[in-house]
Amino acid sequence: MSTATQKFLFAALIAIFTVLLAGCPPRVSIEKINRDPGRYAGKEVTIAGRVSSSFGALGSGVFQIDDGTGTMWVYSQSYGVPGNGAKVVVTGIIKQGFSLGGRSFATILTETQRRH
């Protein structure tokens, strides 16, 4: 393989990697979201942590994530609800003033992608 071919392949890999990273929502600490929820409202973000509380039925419900900086409730309509103590990474859209099952949540993340 010639040096020119190697340089081209390297540049192509860098470009592909950059495009893939640009499409990923940023990972944000829960503390930052809770400190200024208006800044994140309507935006897709990723949070990670341990499930500290959950309730749901028939594949939908809410669960609370604790990332060590704070806690946030996550609404899952299509992806099920993980059990307490599970480590999760969740991507979704931040919403304010959300109600579900007679409970109100000031700030919540509505899950938009299957968690990992």
C-alpha cells in the first residue's frame, strides 16, 4: 500500500469518526440540567447513572437516575422500565411540567433511544 493511499485512508477514517461523533447527543450531568433546566428544555441529551426508583406497567413508566451529582426522572414509553440498582445510559429530550399517573414532575427526560 502506497503512502498516498495510507494517508487517504487515515483522512477518510478521521472524517467518518468526526461525523459519527457530531451526531451523538452530548452527555450532561444531572446537576447541570437541574441548575438550568430552561437551557436544556426541548434538547436531546444523554445522562448516565444508577436507577434509584422506578414504577411502570405494560412497557411504559418512569424511573429515577442518580449520577452522583443529582437525580432526574426519566419517562419511558416504548423501552420498558429498568429495575432499581441497574446502571443505565439514557438519551432523551428534556421537558418541563410533565404529569403521569397523577404525579407531576418539574423536569423530566423523555426517552428517545433504546438505553444501553
